[in-house]
Amino acid sequence: MKKLYILAIAFIQMHTSIAQQIDSTKKEISLEEVVISASNISQSKKNIAQKIDVLTSKTIADANTQNIGDLLLNTGKIFVQKSQQGGSSPVIRGFEASRVLLVIDGVRMNNAIYRSGHLQNAITTDQNSLSRVEVMYGPSSTIYGSDALGGIVHLITKAPILSSTTNTLVVGTGFVRHNTSNNEKTIHVDASIGNKKIAWMQLYNFSDFGDMKMGDSYNRKYPNFGRRSTYVATINGIDTLLINEEDRVQKFSGYKQWDITQKILYNPSNKISHSLNLQISNSNNVPRYDRLQDTRNFGGSIGTTLRFAQWYYGPQKRVMGAYTFDANTKGFFNSIKANINYQAIEESRQTREFKRYDRFESRIEKVNVFGTTLNAIKKWTNNELTVGLDMQLNDVKSAATLKNLNTGVVSKLDTRYPDGKNTLNNFGVYAQHTHHFNNKKLILNDGIRLQAVRLKSNVLDNSFFNLPDTAITQTNFAVTGNIGLVYNHTKNTSIKLAISSAFRAPNIDDLAKVFESSTLASQVVVPNAAIKPEYTYNIDISFMQKIDNKITFEFTSFYNLFRNAILKAPYKLNGQDSILYNGVKSQVLANQNINKANVYGFSVGVDAEVIKNLIIRSTLTYTKGYFITDNTKNSSIYEKQTNGSYSLVSKKVGRKPLDHIPPTLGKTSITYQYKKINAEFYLLYNGWKKLDEYNADGEDNAQYATADGMPSWLTTNIKTTITAKKGFQVQLGVENFFDRNYRYFASGFSAPGRSFIIALRSNF
């Protein structure tokens, strides 16, 4: 590792001097007001009715975070759930996981096995390789199709840069970073080499994260919350329960990750371009930290003995190749863009319970995804029209084995997904239109999409559960759209109204998986072939006002009607409401369409330049959600007892909390720029999430909270960037200055305690 640091520092120093020789006048151009997520083309943000936030390359560099999840958290606008250090699941307006669409360089990342619980897929992209992140809030299916119920996180990687002269242009960045809370060691290098027609961009990132240490300043009511007092070690082949001498260190939470991106751009003329985009992300085994805390007696009931000796995800592998053709034409359309892409994803789960040497369980999923998009743009008078079509084909292979570590015998095990052929194919056509009225102050956004989704899944070996459906076939059609008005009263005042809809077709994970749902109570989820697509219908009202170019105020409110919501609820399999699973009698659950749910909330933000170079920023986001159903006599809810405690009960109700709804969250910061020093002091905060606001049958993970729910928290943080000389920077920071002990809602992993961060960065 030391050798890698020496090489990286040498690289930084070498290219700092090269930068001075190559281009002493090059400056970063901010593209914050230009976005592509809304229509797959570049558009001015002020002309789009839907709320969009943009994180520029400078914002990403200044934030200096460990992964994309932390980058989104650092905005104070987006909630991120974490089950382990190697995981980050963004939540947008109360929607998470498969209900939030992840896009990278215009390619959908969501695939047939994106689950509705909590995901780690967002961090399989290195944030240091991004030129920008665009977050689109609210239903966004018109351009991208299924899954964008809550919004879109669009990750855009750095692009190769052509030279404007006959000289070869070399630009890039390099840095090293260390964080004390988990002994992080990160090295990143990227460089673009280009002439007038062809350019090559290469990006490399390696991170080594040790076990995370949580904070030591506890809420007086919960003095031991999250402490890792014991752990299981296998010594000479024997599982042994040991005392953790440093119980604030979350033992077995560390992992390593590396990411490589290669991009080639070829412009044979100023009207045509070809680009090739190759990405590889991999890791070593990633411990599932929340499950390593689970307890269970040897008899199978919940108890005080750690349940698992091993629980980890195998290497998180993501490979993507994409070819893009761009052309400015003289025909009917002004421009045409086509993309062909392929993704290969592999994930696995390896588990073994304490002292169960006869049951090492391994489940492996491989997903191959082929996709293509074609869109064209037509501009005339005050109109701009984008029309397109897209297709995505998913193929899933699921395998599982059971190994007896004593004898070495390997036998069959029930697979997470059906062991036969599983396919999910998406086909869509769409149109997105913008019209500027003659006064240029009023702008109309409207669009429509027609979508077809075909799913097939087959069970070959039905001996494990005797499922009633061994061959599942679904074909779903959907029509979604959006319409919005933007009124730019002046260049400093705008009002926006947006109405949009989105859908999410059930995928293989929704329809066909079998898995253990909760460790709070023994529950198992089984397939249900009867579920239908989910829909959201949303209205947004936004207001923005600038005063003397010194103060900016923004307010957005929304109301979302969530229909056919797919949620886990009690179910009967072959007439039985419980079955034996992993040797334990477990309640049977299945995904079902709840009649309707409602989600609403608001966000408010203020930016104010108090004095020259001193800016105060503050943002606050509030979300509330519940579902209503006509038949919940077996649904689980939490009720407060007379002694003040909460218990899990069954009761017929008409209204229940929706899961994934984050607490109130926000950020307040003071930024000051003085010559070559940029300093930021900021507070990040979350409100309470009381236990009676949890959904017991969903993914809110009450077992990892306190007896009252998840306490509110606030952290104090300081970051400074010092430009030592042209192209070279030193970044220093202290996060969670007062060492606050806290967890994010629904997370089984405690946040880092006091962290000292240092990074050396070169831009050339």
C-alpha cells in the first residue's frame, strides 16, 4: 500500500508541472444550469418544470466523500440507507431501491433483480470518476421507462477531451485520501489524452476501507446503542464467541473496491461522433454487517446469541460496455443519437449460522443485460421535440449450493430466484416536447411514453417448497406522461407547476424470489404471480426568488398518489400461513398490491451571500407517507402500550405507515473563500423516526433501532481546501467533530464517529 501512495504522489507532482506547460489558461466551466436527465438532451435547468439538482465536478471534489452514497447524503437533501459499510441505498421522496432509477451515462442500471428493500448498487460507480450527478425528483418515466417512481439519480462520468489545436492535449486529476474513522486509503488517477479528432479517457480508483468506528457521544437514554460487544471468530475450525475489546469498532465491516473506466471519443467531423465506454467495478467480499448483529437461540427463537458466524456478499461485480453514435443532420431531425450497451452483473450471498458447520449456504445470481436507445431531436420556431425508442433485455441465472464443512459434501439448496430461465424485457417509445410562448416567459413541458414489459420465470426443481406456480408469464402495458408550466416572471423569479406519472412493472425479484424477510420475527417471502405494476401520479409546485443576486430562496411541495403499491403482507402458501424455512417455523409473506398509498412533503432552501465571499446555505426536506387498504386484518403494526413500550400486534386498520419514508433531514453550511483557501463549516441533521411510524411488514428494520425508534441527530463538520500552487491542492476535514453516536433510519450500521480526513489532489 505504501508503494501505491508513493507512485500516486509522484504522479501528482509530475502532472502538476505538466499542467503548467500544457495549458496555463484552462479554467473549469460550470454546467450547473444545463441538464440532460429531463429529455436525454442538454437543456437549461430553468426551462424544466420538474425539480432537478445538479452536483458539478467541483461540488464532488469539494465534498471529498468516500462513495456516491456519502456524496448524496452530504447534500442534506437526499436520504441514504446503509445495511453495511459497502452499501448505500438512496431514498427520493419516500421511494427507494427498485423504485428509484439509477442511470449511468444514459444507460439504465436497474435490472431484473433490483429489490424493493435496500440496495448497494449505487456505489459500484466511483464518484471520483464523475463529471456531474443529476438528481430528478418525482415520477420520471417518460424518458427512461419503468422504475422511476420517486426519481432518477443520473451519474455522468468524465468525458475524453479533444484538442482545439494541433498539439496533443493532456488533462486529468490525481489524488490520495486518508480517513481515520475507518483507516480508509484511496488512490485515484484519471487522464484524457486527445488530438483534434480522437481522445482517450482512462480512470482508475482503488479504495481500502477498514472496520468503521462509531461515535462515542451517546444519547443518555441509549448509552449502548449500536455497540459491537461480541463477535464470532472461527478458531481452528471452531466458532467461538469473543468479547470485542473496542466495542465502538464495527468488527467485520471493512472491504476493498476498485473501479476502472476507459472511454474513447472519435469525431471524424464536427457533425458526427462515435464513443466507446467501458466500465469495470469489483470488490472483495463485503460483510453484511447488520445481519452479523442478529441474535437467535439454538432452538430457533429470537435470543441473545449471535445467529451468524458468516454473512457476506461475494464480490460486487459490474461490467458495462456501451457504444454511442451522435450526428447533427441536415434532414428532418436536427440531431440523432443511438446507443447500444451491454451489462454483466454478478452478486452472491454466503451465509453460515453459528456452529452450523454442516450448512454453509451459497447463493449466486448472474444478470446479463442488453440495451439500446435511439432518439432524435427536431427544433422549429419556439418548439423542441425529442422522440425515441428503447429496449432492455434481462436474463437472470440463479444457483445455490449447501456445503458441509465437516465432510466437504456439496448438495443442492433452494435458489433465491427460480432455477430455470428468467427473462425481463422492456420495450418503449416516447416523446418529450418543450414550447416557448411568444413572451418567452412562459414555457410548456409535455411528454408521453408507451411501454410494454414481458416477464418469464420458470422453476425447474419444485421439491423445496411445492410452489403452486412453476411457470410465471406476465405482459404489462403502460402509458405515462408529464405536463408542466414554467413561468419566468423575471430572470430572478420563477414559478413551476409539474404533473407527472410513472410506473414500475414487477420484476423477477418482486414476483419469484424466496428469501428470509426479517430477523425481528421469523418470516419468509414466497412468490406471488398475481401482482401487477405500480403507478405514481404526482403534482409539484415550485417557487424560486433571487434578491439582488445575493439571496436565493427555493420552495418545492409535492403530493404523490401511489397506486397498486407492492408491499409484503401475510399470505398463505398451499393453505398454510407458516412453513419451515432454514429449520425454523416462519410466517409466510408475499408481495401484494395494496389498494393505494399517498406520499407528500416539501423542501425549502436558502442561499445568501452575507458579505463578499461568505455564503450561508440551508436546506430542509420533509416527507410523509401512508397506505390505505380495505383488508389488513392480518397486517402487522406497532402499538404503544400503557407502560410506554411498543409491541408488535395484529389489528384491522385502514391506514398504516408506508415504509422507506425518511425522517425530516437537512443541512446548514457557511462557506468562505479567501484567496487560495476555501473553508466550509456545516451541520447535517435528521429528525426523529418514532417506532409507531415504522412499517412492520416492510423494510424499516425496527430491530436495528432503539425501543422508541431512531433518534434524531446532528453532526458538526469542517472542511478546508488549500491551493498550494497551480493545480495542486491540500484538503483537510473533520467530520462529526463532537463524535456523535447515531444511525441513519432503517440502517443496521452505525455512522462514523469523529473522522479526520486528509487528501492531496492535483488537477492538470
